Amino acid sequence: MTLNLTKPICFFDLETTGVNITNDRVVEISILKVFPNGNKESKTWLVNPEMPIPPVVSAIHGITDDKVANEPTFKELAQEINTMIKDADLAGFNSNRFDIPLLAEEMLRAGIDFDMKGRVAVDVQTIFHKMEQRTLSAAYKFYCDKSLENAHTAEADTLATYEVLKAQVQRYDELENDTKFLAEFSSRKKFADFAGFISYNKTGQEVFSFGKHKGKLVTEVLDQEPGYFGWLLGADFPLYTKKVLTAIKLRAFNNKLY
């Protein structure tokens, strides 16, 4: 079967120096772009993270400092990657909680204004966990009846994720072959930022989801405690979270003017 697409969708996977969205870096990225007419294009890049790769992490994905020493940095690749994904929805395995947030950080560090407005994200892991509660290797075996060779390489994981999603749509009658439906089905709690520091209340207003102001409206806190905004920008929060906070503050300021 083929996915019913209204726009291109990019399946992607990152191999990284670790799992900290703010501080860790990409060492490999693989993208499989699927078009509505069924055509595909793919690209895989090794990336110099400009920081040491911990041996315990290299043991998982097989990428060492020596292997990426002469590879381009993410900043050098960012424009090419952005050109490939900018007109597409995104999909991955655990991508909503890890790959997309980390990709956003890398893009923003490279000076590219990454945003999810106008596109959706399908997390194949969430669909799988809601249906079967397994790992990617088990999902590939369960849905596709294949063994996942070269697991924890970005290209193998990306191709397996694409095949698993197609098999999921074919297997479950309740899953519509529609990207927007799949994105909604695979989403978790709604957050304004990727890292989950800013969520929405029942009326759709942004509220802090952590710390002393948990549950309070972001606009009210920033208005009543201006120094808190400066502290947030200077603290070790993801760049995308800071971008969202700045946008909220600017929106509130503009509303006061008009």
C-alpha cells in the first residue's frame, strides 16, 4: 500500500552524542522524503559534532570521533537539510520527544528559523506503543516480518520506520491513511515548545509546566515578573523554548499597543 499524502513527508532519524536535547549534537542524520505521487528521495550525512562522542554512545551506534573528524559540521549542512524538509511534514520513531526537538536546536544554532507551523509530525513509536508496546526492532518484525539489520544506524532505522508506518496503516482499520490524522493520533500532551516547558490550558492559553509558576499563564508571569524572562533566556533551556517565550512576549506587547 501507499501512504495517502497531500504534501511530502520526511521520515528521519538522528544519531547523536547523547540524549540531552539542549547540549548534545547530531553525528548522523538520514532523511527519506516521500512525495504524494509515491516518488522518494533519500540522503544520509555523517556530521562532525564539534565535541567528543562518549565511548558508551559510540558502542551503540558505531560512530566514533575518528569517523566524523573530517565530516562537515551541522552548520555547514543545515541549509541543505532545511531545503529538503522545509516543504514537508515530518515523521520518525520517538521523533516528537527527541529527534524533532534536537533537530530544532541544531537548526536554530545554525541560524535557520526552524518551525513546525504549517506542517504536522507523525510519531510512529507512539502509534506502536498505543497498539503493541514494543521497540523499533520488534515493530519491524511484528508489522513487516523482517529482522532489522544494522539497527542504530540512521539509514536502517529511517527505512524501517517508513515501512512500519505503512504496515500500521494497513493493519489497523481505525488508522486513517491521512497524515494529519496520524499526526494527531501519534501526538501526546500538547505543548507550545518541544521540550514541554510550556503547555496549554483548557482554553488554549500558554502556561508554564514547571517550577514555581507551574500552571500560571506565561503572559501574566512575564508581565508581573519581568526579570523572570531574562532569567529564562540566560538559563540552560532549549533554544526553541526561548524562541517560543520571546514570541509570546512580543505578541503580548503588540496586543497592548493595539
